[in-house]
Amino acid sequence: MNIILYGPPGSGKSRVGQALAARLNREFVDCDDLIETRVGQSIPQIFAERGEVGFRQIESNVCAELATRSNLIIALGGGALLDSANRTALERSGPIFCLCAEPAELLARLRIENHRPLLAGDDPKAKLTALLEARRALYDSFLEQINTTGQSIAQVTDEIATRLTPRSLPINAPGLKHEILLGYGLLQNLPGLLAEHGLTGPTFIVTDDNIATQISITNHQLPITILPAGEQHKTLATIQKLYDAFLQYSLDRTGCVIAMGGGVIGDLTGFAAATFMRGVRWVNVPTTLLAMVDASLGGKTGVDLPQGKNLVGAFHPPALVISDPLTLTTLPRAEHISGMAEVVKHGLIGDVGLFEMLEASPIFGSVTQLQRAIEVKIKVVEADPFEKGVRATLNAGHTIGHGIEAASGYRLRHGESIAIGLVAETRMAERMRLAESGLADRIENVLRKIGLPTRCPGLEVTAIRAAMSADKKKASGKLKFALPKRVGEVGWGIEVEENLIVKTLKEIVA
């Protein structure tokens, strides 16, 4: 794994990179210095003779090469990641930390250096202002942001090192105790992590055909079972295939099975592990945002029946959860957006600051943000391990959402369906005077900013309602809703009059 430093000119990438390399005992590479060495000219000379286009081509070649190497600290020029191909290649090789600073401080630093071709001329302040404005959206798009204004090199280095240190987040719930490891590059040491946690014996990986093409899993030299991707394959027939694979690979209670993928793979593998030989050990390796912040946590496993989602299942906690944010760099944008529905839900349930953070900016996915979203669910699970009370708040948006998901034939993603469900159920809560006025609009605005749907035109109300009736969140044959009251508070076990449910469904399909 590499560590990449990026940001505007003068943000301190080279000096921080040198200090970080010394601290972590890694090789430091300054991309601009490497270009100058390769070409035999200074950056200003390259710009003068070949123009910016010529320089960018050389830069792209160097970026592609560095992305194939490992264990580097890389400082990039301020325009290196204007090219999306450079960004994709480097992002998959390691986390990118975007360093920033106030314009006045950037200018002061640049005046000392005095060798920036893009700022050359009579008015470097105006040029810097224009450059920052032109690249603002790019710089703001990176998940790991560090403001270096007024910070020493040592302080910035400490901050990056802290974010790179893996975190252990235990769930200490009776009968569901397990540990979540969260950190960049954890999957590179998968066999070592298994050994450290006593997970030896026959071991193999279960994944799907999407993940198998996106993430390098062959380096671990473990046998692999690849299932077809998609909720439509989360069935008892697939469980039978897993049982056959368990027998083929001689899995027993001394070994473990590794679920590597999204929520479907985790649910399937966990349920098969719960029921094979009355329970074998398993490890959950979530590779989607939705799975990382929600589905992989709490020990729930299960499969769908034609009548509804997760109607067959078991509480069977994994021996370990390994969450590596680097896997999210391979995630299609639509899948990342889908996962954000659960993040919004977690803020709504138990973290006002998280929800307000999303109101301010839809950019989400730094290791600190991931930890914050994960900790919301940990707190709820620890308070109610087997969903006898407050854990039902995690179902906010899910009663209608699951109905939408099933009625769409799973064409709508889980997160997309939950987003629609969150808004619909909050509007019901407002009409019942359970929720504060305007809450549904706040939630809808956040979801739309992220890119999630809040309506499902074209679906049949009767189909959604029928799917809701098969939902497992019932008591004495009656649906029980978890309804938001205000940001940070959700009620549960709430019955809703049928006419209000139908009225709400009619609104979201119109």
C-alpha cells in the first residue's frame, strides 16, 4: 500500500512526505523531482519547452508507474490528479490525503519557494486565487482532508499517522461479542490477521462475481467460491451451494469461512456458517459502504423467501470483521451512493453531528467518518443485542423500503429503496404529529444532495403494500414501524393506520 499526499501548491506535501517517510520507514518519492530527474530538466524548463500538455503527459506516465509499486510515500504536484486516470490508478494503490491551507499562508510559502511555473508572473496572488477556484471541486472531493494552516510539519505528520493506524471497535453485547478492525491496507495482511486472532484450520473465501474482478483476492492463496452477484440470489438454493462448497473444502469447526463482499454475501455466508455443523466460525470482510457501516455489524444473517426479505435467518456473529476503506475505491459510484442511505439513517438515529455533516457536504468516506457511522450501530446493538427493543430503531425507513425493494423486483438497490422509505415514513410521522415539522424535508434534501431517490414513480401501491405485509417486523400480525421524531431520536414499535400507509404509498409512486 502507498500513501499519497495531494493538494494545492504550497500545502506542504513534500516536507510532510519526507517526515512521514522517515517516521514510517518508507521510501519517499516527490513526483515533480522524479520527473525532473527522468527528463533532465527543471519543471519550469519542461513547461517552457513542451507546454503544460507535454508536462502532463510525462506526469501521467510517472503516476501510472508509481501506482504499480508499494510501500511508498508519494507527494504529487498540484495538478497531477486533474487526470481521472491518474486518480483511479493511485487511489487504488493507497489512501490519498489532501492537504490544504488558507490562501494567504499558501502564498507566503510559495513566495519562499519561488519556482512554480503556474504562478509565474507579476501577480502570483491573483493566479493562485484563480487556480484554487478552478480546482476547488477537485480538492474538496477527496475523503481525507487535512488543513495545514498554522500547523507544524510534525503536527501534520502526527495527524496522518493517526488516521493510518488501524482501529479496533469491539461490540460487547452478550451472545454477539465480536471485533471490528477498521483501517487502510488491512486486507494486504489477511492471513496474518486471521492467525493473530486464532482463526486457523480449513479456510476459504466466499465472494461474488463482481468483487472477484475488482479486488485482488488471489494473493492470499486461499480457495475461493464465487457466487452470482445480486439480491435475487440471496436464496436457500444458494445456501445449498455453499453447504456443498463447505464439504468440498473440508470445512469443520476448527476452520473458518471468509465472506468478502457486500451485504448479500455477508448474509448468505453468515447464515450458512450458522447452520453448517450447527455453527462454524466465519469472518466478514465488507467491501461496500452499506456493508461496512451497517450490514456487517451486529451478527444478523439470513436469506430471502419469495414472500419477503430476510424471513429466514439467525443471529450468528462473525469471529472478526475486517473493514478496509481501500476496497471502497473499487466501488461503482451508484453503489457508494446507495450505501449513503444507511449513513443518513445512522445520523438520524443517533448522531446529530453526523447528520449535520451530511447536510453541509455529501462527501463521506474518511476513516474517521466511517468509524463514526459504525459506532452508531455498535451503541444500538450493545443496548439491545437480539432486537427486543431499541435495536428496532435501525429499521427506520426499512418497512416501506423493503416493500419498495421487493415490488421493484430488486431493480432498485437496497439503499435507494431505504432512502425512499426514510422520507415516506418520516412524512407519516409528521402527519401523526410524532415528528417535528419539516423533518421529512430535511431528510429529503440530504438524500437528494447525495444523489439518492426519494420517490419511486411507476411502482404499484398494491405490490409495495403486499411486500410490506410479509416483512418480519410484525407483532401479532400487525406492522410495527420505527419512525423518526427529530434528528437523533427515532421511536419504535409504532402502529400506523392503514389509510395513512396507503396515502403515503400513493404519494411516492405518483
